[in-house]
Amino acid sequence: MTRILLADDHTVVRQGLRRVLEAFEHAVALDPDYALAHAGIASYYNWASIFGLIPSDEGYEKTKAAARRALELDDTLSDAYAV
């Protein structure tokens, strides 16, 4: 029983993280200068690599690129520094 619950929890996490990325990408499509959305994308890639959804080297590069973009737009945004 525990094994099934853990597998289901992992699936929920994967689906939830994917929806988060889609929401932040949609926000960037609506406003490419929305720094907080870029920071959210950075956070997604960070967590996706931690959970093993993407390779860590890919996650690192995408996290770094999105966080840099967020900081270019707003260098006071703590969310971008946090990732």
C-alpha cells in the first residue's frame, strides 16, 4: 500500500510541476518582461532536476538562464537570487 501511495505522489508532483511551468511560460508569453515569471521558470527547472524529471546538467543551465533573465529585468527580485 505504501509503495502505491508513493508512486501516486510522485506522479502528482510531476504533473503539478509541469502545470507550474506551463503557467509561468504563459505569463512570459503575455508579458516577456515579467521578471517574477522568469524566476518561476528558474525555480521549476531547479526542482525538476532535483526530482529527476530532467538531467541535472540541463536543469542547471536552464535554471541559470531563467534566473539571469529575471535579474536583468529586476535586480532586486529575491526569488531570482533564491534559485
